[in-house]
Amino acid sequence: MRQRLVVVGNGMAGARTVEEILRRGGAEQFETTVFGAEPYGNYNRILLSGVLAGAEDEAGIFLNGLPWYAENGVTLRAGIRVTSIDRAARQVRAADGSATGYDKLIIATGSRPFVPDIAGAREPRRGFHQGVFCFRTIDDTRRMVRYARDHEHVAVVGGGLLGLEAARGLQAHGLRVTVLHAAGHLMNQQLDAQAGGILRRSVEQLGIAVELNARTAAILGTDAVTGVRLTGGRDLPCDMVVIAAGVRPDVELAAASGLPVGCGVLVDDQLRAAADVYAVGECAEHRGRVYGVVAPLWEQARVLADHITGADPAAAYTGSRVATKLKVAGVDVSSMGVVAPAGDDEFVVYAEPGRGVYKSAVIRAGRLVGATLVGDVTRSAFLVQAFDRDVPLPADRIDLFFDRGDGGGAALDPAQLADDAQICNCNGVSKGTLAQAVGDGANTVTAVMERTRAGKGCGSCKSLVGEIVGWAAGGAATVDPSDSWYVPGIPLAKPELMAAIRERRLTSVSAVFAALAPDGAEDAKSKMGLASLLRMMWPNDYVDERDARFINDRVHANIQRDGTFSVVPQLKGGCTTPAELRRIADVAEKYQVPLVKLTGGQRIDLLGVRKEDLPGVWADLGLPSGHAYAKSFRTVKTCVGADFCRYGVGDSTALGIAIESRFQGLEGPAKMKLAVSGCPRNCAESYVKDVGVVAVDGGRWEIYVGGAAGAHVRQGDLLATVDSPDAVLTLTGRFLQFYRENANWLERTYAFVPRLGIERLRAVLVDDSDGMAARLDAAVAESVAAYRDPWLEGGRPATDGQFRPSLPLIDLPLVPAR
Amino acid sequence: MARSTPTHCPYCSLQCGITVDVGAHRPTVDAQPDFPTNLGGLCAKGWTAADLLDHPDRLRTPLVRADPGDRRSPLRPASWAEALGRVAAAITGSQDAHGRDSVGCFGGGGLTNEKAYLLGKFARVALRTSAIDYNGRFCMSSAATAANRAFGIDRGLPFPLADVARAEAVLVVGGNPAETLPPAMRFFTDGLAAGARHVVVDPRATPTARAATLHLQPTPGTDLALANGLLHLAIRHGYLDAGYIAARTTGFEAVRAVANSYWPDRVERITGVPETALRQAIGILGTAGSALILTARGAEQHSNGTDTAHGYINLALALGLPGRPASGYGTITGQGNGQGGREHGQKADQLPGYRKLADPVARAHVAAVWGIDPAELPAPGPSAYELLDRLGTPGGVRVLLVIGSNPVVSAPNARHVLRRLRGLDFLAVSDIFRSETAAEADVVFPTAQWAEEDGTMTNLEGRVLRRRRALRPPDGVWDDLTLLTALADRLGRGKYFCADPEQVFDELCRASAGGPADYAGISYPRIEAERGVFWPCPGPGHPGTPRLFTEAFGTPDGRARFVPVEHREPAEPPDGEYPHVLTTGRVLRQYQSGTQTRRVPALTEGTEPTAELHPDLARRHGIGGGDLIELRTRRGTARFRAAVTDTVRPDTIFAPFHWGGQASVNALTSPALDPKSGMPAFKACAVAVRRLRTDEVDSPIRTDEPDPSEER
């Protein structure tokens, strides 16, 4: 037989107590009925100020909605006020005339707003003046929001926490706000005068007027509020009043039923007010204290649940340390424990009124017993734990208020490091050991690493090892040759690597490793860079080995976040035809492509294609690859050019199509995005492309190189101004080939161009200073001639598993980052 | 003639690819330059792993007590026949007098799959006892319990380790790979270099934390509140993946209701992590295109470790991560075969293939593979600490066989465990050295080392690897498969056992077929050809499964489970008498209970067991760097050299657990268990500290034998 448990109050304490009881298997012990004066589930009252300000959604503040009670077997009498307790009959009577019997009773009636004696605020029979509001419940909040819509100036009575929250919230509705505070400084419960003064300045800077030592005597106006009268006789005009002068425990019900009441319902360490009657939350007074913040309420709820269910018969509540942290009217405030020092207390204060920052701490016998932070609360996490848990305090008291860190970030000077300073933690290598290795003849970073094993664990100390080796080599800084290697697995810079490849006619990645890598060892991180280089060098003879490719290159599509692929068909110059559009539309429907989107490069992107559908998609499109996935020539963006545009001076569309037709799919160290604009208005954004062409007066064309507008933004440099579209094609090809041969793996033109300098590029490419122009032109022509649409593989997969749905077993080579 | 054998490092779960080179001189170790988990890197432990092969302390013959029945009499060399005979007699005698469950086995997470499997089979088929568990209970059980419930499958990382480098955001909770799996840091470093943002949660500013974008430094034992706080912010900031939650999960509403009450300033007060840092962290996770959430022992070794793992799984599910590219939740397994060791039946409640011992279908399948009647299989037994706690007590185990574990050092409340071991009728231990536990035994068996045996290990990614034999064990040393087979033979059950690793593996694969950890399609030749195979791999034509959950989870309905979990105070919060928090962990140059690494001079030179404490805490107790200090908890005392450093929280003392004797930190730890997983609360208990007076100091700290104050 279950006992009958009645809980009067469905606020944060009452509902939490029920949750804690249920968590202890209380559903089997108790048949629970909860009375709530408000017709809702229970919500987080702290967030009401957010709702008032419109920053918080009403639905988002509910902790347990109405269905929760039924799901947990709890009877909720929402919106029904309990009117009396008959302790002799062990039942409660409610406003609806019902009587509910109990075996255990929990009173959790919380607080009610304190309304000072203000003439005209409230009529005993009629209730509050229609322009006067309290701020306690969700209904109060709704009423204020509604009233604020057609009123202009609100006086908030009370400059404590709640009053300031109300002020800021109503200001968000466009009202002029004046805070009337009876005490000499704001938030005098939590702050000392100096902190209160700083808070006042911050509040005023937000446009909220503050009147201190201002007691409100009367509301002016009968049907509509016209103002308030202060005790000094001064009148302040306003058309709305909010009374936020604090709260008092709601003990009416308890007192009427003969329970012991002081300031709140008096309870012992088991929250017991009388036999089988308990009180919890803001309405309870324990050891002379009443709590008004959430944490103590929840501690009480836990103890009461332990006690009432018998989960922990020894459970006792011994009081709480009170700390609050809130954004008060837009200003961060954190406060805990005592406000002011007493006796021999140490009092540490930091004040910076100009920035609205104030910090103080009260230390008693080496322990933190109080602290206040205004404006900057970043240290509240440390302070509140020091306050709660007696964490040892820093000797340098300034560290209470500021996290000064360890001064990290400053570069380590190898000369300053002690000889026994550990450089490589993984392998326990000290600076002295590294220096010794250099002294013993290891003259490169790699050699020192091999000898000492420094950097051979997690690898994170490599740069420091490099600096120390440089220092130990005595100014004759050893340059690590590996820095200049094109890929990490082959000890050659790009020109030497290309020379060696050409000389030995190495046409596959594995052949390069066999011939040029130390011990012929293959290096996974080097494969993609080598494959790209070899395809560039041997357009016709390159031997493709598919494990050297990134997934995008293996399936010729761009892998997406969810493992599907995006397919971008080639639309040269961004131009298409009705027939192509129809085919694209048909494909999108047939394969249920979730998203069809126009790209920044003027293409149509079919997103969300499954890997196994790729060959079918390509076949049905009947369009070549748009290369939107590769380290290669991507797109030429164009404007509408001279035929249709009133401003156009050159046929940019035709030239763009010509460029794309010529260089489509050309591989390189990184992607290449191009554009052609028909006039200097530059609608195709030519200035921020790898190669950008702009028509200028007189039938001439400007060629810009090295531009970018992605994560990195750079305006391209003017390489040359030429006289004909043919000359544009020639110079573009020459530039691209030079870039392909000389750029580092993954080095975009925006890095490559400034690295070499535009003057040098102009000299080589335009003036042919090195006599290589003809060779570059021939090389790029050979690559162009060898171009083949990769989507033709769709009908004839390169491997059995190329388009299998699961990801391959072999570990994918990563695109290394530079 | 020199010979180079590719195999794997004997230590942690990363199982770095190495070669053992055997020639005219001592064997040496080198890194395989391109093995996918270590990419040519090795830590100090790996480089020196071969130093143990010819170590003078190595056991080379069985040892028995000079006076049988008196464990205070010296251990003397004996023949295998004599040693096996004593063990078999003890087993038979005890089972005749006290029943089958009076004999128990205790295994280890460092054993090969074959040994773990055969030990489980030995307990169920040869001993027919329910009393078997292993030290992995002290490592992975919380995360495993949570993953099984949430995902239906427990594979530490359900994705390849290399995904760490691909993820745009990574959250590591209570893990320090920079010191525990150093070569794995390459993936973290690569990710950071590519612009990823990493968040590390640790009460200490470890090298891992210092390398991260953001370090959150919570009070030990509050990781769950932190998880719920992050979820609260994820909800408020609109980072939820509603489509994913609707399509791939169940139970979110209950979790949302719990998260509602973890608002930032409440979480800040519980955890000590500033609200701004919480917001930064969720911003990093919530805005990334791909994100990984990883937990490790710091989050899991608590009396609420399972709930804490659920907290982070909830967060991962709410953000829509598991099953997405370069995204998901994983736990970083610790011991060398911590993954495979928890799959194949040395756990109290488990049969091979991660099957449940209580499941009639699982019992029938495995019994058929073993050729026995399912009714012969015992019921699930007690978890590790419960088993150890009841040794020698009425109804508890009276004869114990320990293989590959050193509970005298590694178990919580270790001196109590030592007393319980001393209460046994008979203890047999198989190890390579005379460990603290072996020193207590009636019979000690010498066993082969990593480079002397064939087998398989399953690494932290669920990749099944080949451990290859590079040289023969010393004369007189057997491997554990041979030991178990010989012992089974003496118990009259020899026909069920075989000592050939490849045959054992093939049988394991059959036994696992159809289970969650399905190895049916894996074979030695395949592992060698493919450099490892990811389970599940249900058939020879199956490619293995590098990434789990891409289509569905392992639950009956294919959806992942949200599980509502609430923060609780640690089992033993600090108080006036024990005012600080003790947390334990690892240092780079030692491994587990130190049986191996403490014997490598290059790793121990000039080091003493050291406890870290903050300068502000040290000042309160008048402690200077290098002082000898005593740590005291309700279980006992231990002494350490003080390292005063501001990398640890001022309310927390950190001490590593690699030492025994006077520096046994597990003499201090709390045996409060996680009710769901049986995991002890290693990572948080209340502690007092004091500086030792000069007259109390006998330097250096003795770590070789139990504290002399400990009466036998």
C-alpha cells in the first residue's frame, strides 16, 4: 500500500523534491499529488528575465511540462491553490472545494513579492492598479510584455537584482526606464557601496536612469498611471510601474494551520516542520536562514528525498553557502558569502571604475569567505570553488582576480634553456643531448633526430629540435634540407626531383619511391603529391596507381560531410542550353538528388549523390566532368560580355569558354580558379582569381595572377596587358605550366606568386628572360592534348570496388596541410 | 644472420608497428616507418621494449614454495611437472571440498586474443567455475557498458585513428595521449596544423591539454556535470542536429529535460570551469563540420563512470556525430589488448564475440563450438573487485590463477587486496617477472614474452593485428596457451584444448561468429596481407569495418539510445580530515603496474615515484619541491617525492599508479564501485597530505616490496 504524499507548491523547490523522490524509487512508495497555484508545469524562474527581454523563448524555460507528471504517475493539480491544511484530519483543502488526504505533506509555497506601502498601488478589493506590476511569475511577465507595447516610461521600484533585471528587460521593449532605489547604492544586499557605484555607472551607460535614496510614496493617476510621488514630495512622470522590492517567504498557509513560523516555516535538519509535515525551498527557515537562490533549494530537495524515502536515513541538511552569478541589466555580477570584512579579515579590492570593473575578496584565517565581482566575472569559477571547497588561495592575492597564465607564448630561446631541459618528452631527450649529437657530427635536424630519437614519438617538438640544432651548430645554422623537399618521403627539392624523374623516366609513384626514396621505402604522405607531379610531367605515359589518390580523385567527385558526393558537370564559362538543363533536371529527379545548387563558379552542383550512383549519374548527364573535386584547373567564371551587356568592351564569354576548352582538367599542385570579365567593372571577379582576365578599352586584355577570395583574400598582380584573345590563351597556359612545375605541393597561386614576385614572373613569362617560354608552351600543349574526361570511367570502373558503397579498408592518404 | 620480424610494440593499445631485429647481438626494436597508427613514431617505452627479453630478472623456471602450504617459506625452482602437479592438486582438492566456484581465474588486458579466449574457455570448460574476471574491469568497463547500451556495440574507436586528423573539432575528456600513446599525437598535431580546434578536459595541464586550442580544468569527478552543461548550451545555441536525432536515435526528450537544469553558472560552480570556457567549447564543437568526442580513464574511472560516458555520448548524439565522416564518439582504450581482451570471454558475464553469458542463444552457440552441453556452462560471476574482495572468505574463491596481471599494485584499495590474496588457500601466478603478486604465490609459472609468441591483438580502433614470433623463449619457459592446455589435461579436460595459436584463433573466430565482435572472416594470412582487419568481419569475403554506424547502430532497432544521467557528488568528497582530492594516472616512461617498465634502466634512471601538487596547496602544508610527502586516505598511506607545479589544480593531488611498496597509490584509492560497470573510483577520493619529518625519511622510497608496516 503506497503512502499518500501531497506537495503544496510546484515551483523549483517543490518539483525538484518530487524529481529527487522519484529518482530514489519513490513511485513505489508514494502516491504523489502536487498542487501548483500556476496552471503550468514547472519552469526555471531564473530565466523569466530573459523571457521579459525577449531573449528567451517561453517554451524553453520549462523544466518539466504537463505531460511529465502523468508519465511519472504524479497527479498535478495545476492552477489550484491550497487554502488550508487540516493536520488533525491529515488533509489539505483547495480552492476548488476538494479535500486531499495525506500521509506525508511537503510545503513548498515559495515566496511572494514584497510590496512596500505605496499609496494607490493596490486596493484591498480591486487588487493592483492596472498600470502597476510585480515580477514573479510567467503570467506577470506576459502581462508586463503586453502592457509595455503601448506605454513609454516605466518606473521600476527597487534597485536590487530583480528590479535591475526588470529594468533591462523592459528597456528591450523600447521603454524609457527609471529605477527608484530606496538604499544608497544598487544591489545593496550583495554589493558594497563602491561596487554598487560602479554598477550604477554601467547601468546608466545602458540608458537606464537610476535614482538612489528614492522611496516611492504613491502612484499618481487613477485609471492610468501618470507618475509616482517620492517621499520627499518630488513627482516623477511615468505611465507604468513595476514593483520589484524583494520577496518574502509565503507562509500564510503554514501559519494558518498552526505550524511554527518565523520569517519562514521553521524546519529542522530533515526539513521537518512537524510530524509528517515538511517545508522546503524559499518558504523554509533553517537555522535562522531563508534561502532565495536555487542551489540551496536543490540541496534541501536532495536531503528531504533521502530522508522521506529512507534512501539515506542519516541524511541531514546543515545549511548552504550562498553564491550567485547573474547578468544584471547587462552587467555581469558574481557574489558569494560576506560582502564586507570584519575584525581581522583580509580585504582585497581591485577597482577600475572607468571600465565598470570591481573585484573584492574577504579572507578569514586564510580562507575565502566572500567575494564580489562586477563587470569581469572570468575568475568566478575559481573563486566560487575556493569559497565552496576551501581551495588553497594564491599567495600573490592579485591571482585571485586575474588568471595571469604562465606567460606562455613567448618564443623559447635555445641559448637560454638549461642543458638538462627536456626537449622531447616522448623519448626523454634534453637540450644537452641534442647539442652533444651536433658536436658528434650530426649536422642536420634529421640526422640529430635519427641519432637521439628526439621528435620520433609524438613529433610535436620537431621545430624546437630544429632551433636547438641550429643554435648548437653555432650560427652556421644548419638548414634542414627536408624543408625544401617537395614531398616528405623523397629527399629532393622539386626541381631536382623533376630532373631525376625525367632522367630516369620514372612514370609511376611506386617507381619514384623505388628509385629515389631512402631504402626505396614508400611514404603514404608523399603519394598524392607525387601522383600530381607525375601526371603533369608525363601526360601520356603516367602509370596510374589508384591507392595514390585521395578519395575525391578516385571517384572523380567531391566527398561531402555525410559521405555522399557532389557532382558538378562542366558548363564552360558558366553557359548552358535548355537541353542540358533538361538532362540535369531529369538526373536530379531520377537519382533523387537532395539538393541542386548554383556554385560560386557559375556551375550547377548536384549534392548528395550516393557513391554507387555516380557512374549512372555521369552517363545520364552526358556532360563532361566539371572537375570540382580535384587539385586541378576548375572553372572559368565569365560575365555576359559584349553581346548583351551595355558596358562590355570585350567578348568575355567567348574567351572564357575558349580558356576552359583548352585547359580543362589540367592538374596542378592545387586547384586553379579563373575568370574573364568583359570590362573593368569586373562582374566575374577577375581580380581575385588564380588567373583573372579583364577586357579594357582598345580591344586589349589585362591578365592578373595570384588572386584569391576564399579563406585567404588577395588581389591578383597584373602580369601583362595583351592585345588579343589568342595572346591571353598563350600567356595563361605559360603561367599555369610554370606554376605547375615550380609550386610546392598544395601551394595556391596566392602564395606562389608573392613568393617568386610578380617582377620575376613577368621577366620569365612575358619577356622570356630565361629562354624557357617555348618549352613551357610546348609542355602545356602536351598536357592539353592528353586530356581525357575522367567521367568516362563511369562505364568502365578502374577497379572493382571503385564505386562500392563502403569506404575502402586501406587507410586513405590524407591531404597534408601546409 | 640478421632477421627482421614485423610485429607490434608490447605496451599500450596503440600497438605501434615495429620490427624486431635479431642477429648476432641483442635483439633491437625499430619502428615500421609507415604503419598507419604510429607512422614511424615510437615512445621511449617502445624503443626500449627489447631490453626485457634478456633481462636478468626474468623467470626461467617454475617456482614453488620450499614448504608446500607455507607461503612464507622461500620460492625454489621446480620442474614443470611438479609445479603443474601442485596446481592441479590444489584445484581438484578445493573443488571437491568447496565446489567449483571455489577456484577462480584473473586475467589481463595485455593478453593476446588467443590467451584471453583460452583463459575464458579454461574457466568455463576445464574448471567450470563462474569466478573469472580480469584487470580490464579497472580500465574499460564504464565506457564499454555505456557504449553497449547506447550503440549496441562496444568498439573503443568506431572509426580509424586517422580520423582524428580529419576532424575539424576534437573533444578529449580525461585523456592524455601525449604521454600515454605518444605516437598517436601525430594525428592530433596534424589536425591542429590543418586548422582543427581541440578541447581537452583534464584537471591537469598535461602536454595534451597544453597543445590543445582550449583546456578545461575541472574538479576531478565532475566530468558528467560538464557534459550536461555542454549539452545545455548546445540546446540553447541551436547546435542540435534535429534531423539526426529524429532519424537515428531514441530517448532525447528525457535527456533534454535533464540538461535543462545544467545552466552555465551552476555547472561553473560544480566543475570550476569558467562559463566563458564552456561557451567556447560548445562553440568549437557545435560549429565544426566534423567533430570527435573522446573519453578516457579520467572520465571513466569513477563511481559514476558509466553515467559520465553516457553524458558524452548524449552530447555526441545531440550534435549528430556518430556515424558521420570524421565524427563520432570513442573511448581511448589503454592496455595493449584492452579491446580484444574485453571481447572474448575473460569477463565475468561474457562469452567470445562479446556475447552475453546469460543469453541462452549465445550459450548454445559457444557450447556447440566447444563441443559441450550448454548446461555445463556456469552462470555469470562477480566483477573483478568483488571477486578479489571475497578471496578466501566464505563463499569466495579459495584457489586463484592469475595470468598477465598484477592486482597487488593495480587494484584499488591494494593493501586490502593483498590481505585477501594472503587469505587464499592457494595462489598460482603466470608472469615474466616476479611481480608483487607473483611474490605472494604458491606456484609461479614463467611465461613467454611478446617477441617470443604468435597471436593477435586488437588495437584501440578495433583493428585486429598479428603479433609475430621473432625468437624462441628461453629454455624452460612456456607460453600461457601451453600452460593452460597442460593444466586442462591434468584436470581431465585436455581434449577440449589446443596450444597452437593459429588453431586457437580459428576456433575463436568460429566462436565469435554472429556475435557483436564478429571475427569469423579474419585469419592470420588475411591480417598479414591487409596489415590488420577491422571487426566486425563476418565472412572471408567481407572487407572488415573501419567505420561503424554509418548506416545503423548495433541496437535491435538500429537507433542509438540517449540515456538521461545526473551529476552526483563523488563517492568520497573531501572533508575536514581529508581535505583534498586525490587523482591517479600515468606517466610517459612507465606502463601500468610497472612490472615491465620499472625493470628498464633507461626508463627509470633517476626517477622516483612523484606526486604533483599546486604551489598554493604546497605552501599551506609547508611542502617544497623535492620534499618527501605522505598521502593518507581512509584506506592507508603512501609516500612520494613532491613535485610542486601549477599544472595541477590547487585542490587536487596527482600521483601515478606504476609503483608498489611504499609508493603504491592504489593503497590509497577507493574501492567504491560504479554500480553499472563495476569500475572502481580510481580518479577521485579524499586525501590528506603532510611533509615527512627528517627522522621519518628513509630515502629512497622503497617500491620493491610491500610496506613493511603491513603485517602478514
